[in-house]
Amino acid sequence: MSETQNPKPYDLGERTKKFAKSVREYVKSLFKTLTNIEDAKQLIKSSGSVGANYIEAEEALSKKDFVMRIKICRKEAKESRYWLELIEPKDNQIKEKEALIQEATELTKIFGSIIEKSK
């Protein structure tokens, strides 16, 4: 896809990287319960996978490959939201948790929109 076909009003690559970094910062200060530790491992993987798959989408070999990678981005953003909802934050982390859930939701919608426009 050429740059003229896909004008980017913002850098989605940077946004997905920021999301993954924010998740990592959030996880560092969670309660170290068994469930939080296990759920956080999954959250770290899925949040990082959003951006990694976006990089793959930008380098797609075909439109079909691009759409498949974007679908994976959407799936990983949804999964990140799921793990965020399960993790138990400290009282002072509730707003941060809500902001991360909001970002995961927005990323899911953005990737869904890209999929629809690619049809």
C-alpha cells in the first residue's frame, strides 16, 4: 500500500508501542498475587503483540496479508482488554486501569475500522 492510499493522521505504530509500554508500567506496581502475576504475563504478551503485528501489517506482502495482520492486531487488543478487566489493581491504580481499558477499546475500534475500509 502506498503512502497516498493510506494517509495516517497519527502514528498507529507509536500509539501501539506507547500502549505496550504503559501496560508494562502498570503491571510493575500491581499486587503480586498468583492470579495477578499469571494474568499480567498474558497481558504483557497480548499488549506487545498489538504493536508487533501492526509492524507486520505495515510490511504486508499483499492486501490479504495486511488484513489478516490487522485482524490479529484487533484480536490482541481485545485480549488485552480482557486481561486488564481481570487484574485486581491497587486503589491508586483504578484510574490507570480504566485508561488502559479505554485505550485497548479504542485500538480495537480503530483496527475494526481499518478492516472494514479494506474490504
